[in-house]
Amino acid sequence: MDLVPALEEPPNRTLDQPLKSVLGPATAKVMAEHLGLHSVGDLLHHYPRRYEERGQLTHLADLPMDEHVTVVAQVADARLHSFASAKAPRGKGQRLEVTITDGSGRLQLVFFGHGVHKPHKELLPGTRAMFAGKVSVFNRRLQLAHPAYELLHGADDDAAETVETWAGALIPIYPATAKLESWKIGKALQTVLPSAQDAVDPLPGPLRAGRGLVPLPEALLKIHRPHTKADIADARARLKWDEAFVLQVALARRRHAESLLPAVPRRPAPDGLLAVFDERLPFTLTDGQRKVSKEIFDDLATEHPMHRLLQGEVGSGKTLVALRAMLAVVDAGGQAAMLAPTEVLAQQHHRSIVEMMGELAEGGMLGGADDATKVVLLTGSMGAAARRQALLDLVTGEAGIVIGTHALIEDKVQFHDLGLVVVDEQHRFGVEQRDALRGKGKQPPHLLVMTATPIPRTVAMTVFGDLETSVLDQLPAGRSPIASHVVPAADKPHFLARAWERVREEVEGGHQAYVVCPRIGDEDDDPKNPENPENPENPENPKKASAAKSPEDEAEKRPPLAVLDIADRLGRGPLRGLKVEILHGRMPPDDKDAVMRRFAAGETDVLVATTVIEVGVNVPNATAMVIMDADRFGVSQLHQLRGRVGRGSAPGLCLLVTEMPEASAARQRLNAVAATLDGFELSRIDLEQRREGDVLGQAQSGARTSLRVLAVIEDEEIIAEAREEAVAVVAADPGLDRMPGLRTALDALVDDEREQYLEKG
């Protein structure tokens, strides 16, 4: 199929018109500040969240707590009460209570003071209206306090504006804010909808025709003013394709540009460092490790930079695979750098790589093997002398392997010949940081991205869309199963007491335990601390999931439990007599390293820590983990933390402590984690609970998500097909010179910075 049509008309500029010139400054200001909508085109792409059928009422029993909702319902009853108050001591205060119904459930509305007069006249029994407000609980009943409302008149009413706006049988309900209700957004759309005719289609004509998709102007009309459910289906099918295709074109262009870059092929010497290392391994590689290593070595041997994503289950041996790739590059005369997200993890990687390599890591030292290289650590808080030596080893080429944190990116760091960059735990790095490190090679170095959070295929195609993917799904022999249980501390306090008994039993059996808390607990605890799971920037923040919390949940109101408090409480209480130590990110690096070394050596019984132990920490003798306030962590994060136990021959135990009530969404999330050890299954559960924007990492890019109708889990087929189509289009016309409509859509999706960001690897 010929995907490159003749030159299209240049895009019409009416969609770029600022909203303030069309809607008036006050409405435009609210739309810009609260919804991120600035132009006519932005508003046309602000799609309804759902539709209510005229004559049918919203199911009130399912309303989420603490969320701003829009409902269509009928007034059942309205009562005006007078009461005395500080402002009206003689009983002149007024409260209007209106009960609305969907025919089965009920919801109370309450208005006070001067706000009662208008609703008292208009909200008479039998009246239908749209109501918008925040759901709260008063006297154990759901209510909306001072909701905004819009009466729904019948077709025979003379309220022409309402009839025109809601002429269809289906009423669109828009993502709204307290400052701008859904129906006001609907009325604003009524004003700009004629401009939909000017929308230039980003999809090539043959593609659209071949898939039976409606033109873009028709799709916009149908999504905002549908007459039937078939209209909505047509519109959504078309708009999903737009989103998938434009996104995949952005990624395909990125891949195309990368494929043109030169790189130095790095082939390991047949009897070099890698061969010697492999001979000395005390175990055999799994089939998975062999297969993935071959994929990596094949990439390293080419004259274009490798771009590969290595993902695998917790404990599947990714570090070993990455180390073999680094040794291959050192063999070929280059250097390899591993970028880790935290100092604790950088130190842990350095320690485990030096241990794995033995005398092969002692290049230039007395007793080092003939083939040895030097493995150096570089972090921001190293002493000046050690840092100077590390920098010198890198620039002279004495060090073949460097492991470090963001300190590797600084201008002062120069390499002799950087051949491979390994990025561990990619979701914690901005693209700029990774690109800055890659820029230190004479030619673009090869790139290997490791992520320990398994990713469903479509998400990998979307988020890491320009990377080839390798999956390690086989655990090394000798790993033990991990039993996981939810401990409901509020409902059953004796379960928590039993949890501490279990920790004592593990220690008495010669093993060790972790206790993980969400917070450090010193006075200036920073909500933006990357260790805090509730940091708004943390992509794992469970509050980003759609599940709303009830204001009755006291567990939500108190601050999260903290390392310093819990360690103190355990040392004086249930774990008295055991050797308890603490570990968190704000400790001096030497102290952190000393604590980890003592724990690894078995000198400490229990380590109370923040999420600094989440990835890469490997202490096979640690068999138990208690996660306090487990509901404050995301699903993938809990799975990662749990992966720290069960790494030896003794079975592992993970206890998820929570005060959330049994029926809450948070408890269901924890039950899901306890029920399976399959990271791919958990990542699907996690993604189903998140908004698509979080899946695409909007938390890191700061941009609003570009996905409004496409769901990365459900729309697997569309994404895969769009990727194929995008590859064909970019191969035929890399600059999209003959497709200005597609270029315009691409510009709207990604400015240059966002396109860099989308690449994510």
C-alpha cells in the first residue's frame, strides 16, 4: 500500500487560535490554568470521559470518595432548615437539604446561607439536572456540599441553549475541575465545534481508507455530539489510531535517526577477559542469559549504536548479563560505564561486580591477573583524593569499567574511549542525563537499558518504542519461593504482633530481616525526597492510581511511618535484644556503606530502611521482609522490595502491613501483590490502575499526557499495527516533507524536548 500521498494542503490556522479570543478571558484563563487547554485545537481534543443517556440516571452507589464527579439525577425531596449559628444567633441560618436519586440509590446535596435561595426555587421534586461537586461523607452518608448544577429541560422547553447543547440522547461528561463544570466545557465546545471542519488529517489517505476510519473532522463531531453509541465507537476507533500512529511515527523517526549514527564495533577477543571470566564462573549461565547475551553481542559487533532494553524478573541475573557485555567492550579496547540511580545502588553494584570478577578487577595492582582491568566507583560524595584518582583512571583508560551515579555526567568526567553505557533502573533518569553520558564517547557509544520492573509488550513498544527488547524470564537455579501475606494492623492487631514474632524466629534460625518504611523521620523530611513513595514526582506514587480514598480512613490522614521511629520502637519493644540498624539515603555515604557491609556480613540482624534497598541489594541470608504502610507504595515497587528476600536457599517471607480497611482499593492492590510472584502480571495490574499519562512517565517529563483515548494495555493490536505503518511511512519519507498534516500533529504531540523524552532510552 502506498502510504505517501501527494503533497497535502497546509494546515488551517483556526485550530491554533487562542481560546481567549473565542471564549472570553475568564473561561480561557481557567481552561489554561486548570486543564492545560490554550487553543481551539486543544479544546477540540479534550474528549468526554463518558456519556450519560438522557432519561437515564447516574448510578449513585458507585461514586468514588473525595473525587470531583458529575452526575445526572432526579430530585426526590428538598427541605429547608433554619438553625442558630455564630453568624445567625437567632436561628436565622438556613440549610437546604436536597435528596437526589437514580431510582435505587440516593445522594444528599446540601446548600448553606445565601447559597440556598436559587436551588430552593429550582430544585423541586421531579426535576432532572446535572450536578457536579466533590463526594464527601457526613453522618455516614454520601453528600455533595454546594454542588454546581445545570437543569435538564425537556425538548418542549424553551430553554433553547440547553436543548441545543444537549440535543443528542447522549450527554457528554467531560474531565472537569471545581472551577469549570462539565456542562460549561460542553457549552464552550459548542462554540468551537464548527472549527473541527478545519482540522487537517494526520493519517495518510490510503491508511485511513484501508482501515475504514472516518475523517478527522467527522470523528471530532461524533465524539463531542454523538447521536448514537455507534457514533462514539466510530470516533474513538479513529482517534485511537491518531494517537497510536503519531506516537509511533515520533519513535520511528527517532529510531531512523539513531540507525544513521556511526559507532565502533566492539567484538570480544576469543581468549580475552570475557573468556577468562566465563571460565571462572562457579555456575553455568541459564539458557535465558545465554540467549540475551548473544543478542547483545550481535548488536555490539555492528557499526551502528546498540539500543537495547534488558528487562527481567527480580533476581533473574541481569547484572551478570550486563557485566559480560561490559567485559566484551573492555576486551575490544573500549570502556564501559554503568549509571545507577542512587549511591547505595552504585556502591552495591561496584561491590558485587568486583566480587564476581575477583582478581580480574585488579588491573594495575599487585596480584591482579594478566587480563585484568580496573573497576572504579564514582559518586558525588566521594573524598577529593579518591575522586581525583577515579577521574585520572578514566581519562587514561586505566579503568575499563566505571560504576557511578549522576556524578558520571559532570563536565569534568572524561573517558579515554567510552564504548558502552549501561543504565540501571531507567525510569529514574531523565533522558538529558543519559544523553549527556552518551555524549562523552568519541562516537555514540552502545546503550543497554536495564529495568527490573517487567513491562507488558505494548508498554515497551510505547514507552521504550525505539529500543530492541530482550527479556530474562528464567530465575537461576537454587532460588527459593517467597511467601507473601497482608497484615491488617488496624483490624487485627495480633497479626502485627505475630509478624514481629516471625522476624525473631527467622533471626533465631540464623537468618536476617528487612523492615521497610516510607519515610526517614527526621524533622526536615522532604516530600520530594526520591525515597518517599508519596513524592509527587515518583512514578510509583500509588496516589497516582485512579483509586480514590475515603476521608474516613484514618490511615490516610496520619503521616507515613518512619525509619527512625520504627527502629527505636522495635529496639525497645518486640525486637529487643536483636541487633537493629537503620539505612536511608540521607546518611553520609561511608556510613551507608558500612551499614550495608555489616548487614551483608551477617553482623546485623534487622535492617530498618527506606526504599534505598529497593533494587540491586543482594544479601542471600536475608529471608524476611516487613513492609510498613505497604499501601503507600506502588505495586511494582512492592514487587521490587520483595525481591530482596528469598535470594538464597532458604524460603523467603514478605509481610505487607497496612491499616487500610478490607474493602478499600489499597487493600485489593496489596492482595494482588500477595497472590502472585509474576512481575509481568503485577505490572498489568499496576497499569490498569494508573492513568495512561503515568504509564508514559508524564511525572518525569512534566508534560500533559498525549494519550486521551488510547489505552496501552487494551489497544495492543492498534499499537502493533500503528508501529508497522509508522515504520513504512518514515522509511519512505523520513522528514515527512510530503505530509504536513502529520507533521503538524507530531509538533502538537512532541516539541523537540518531548520527542527526546519519549525515546526514554
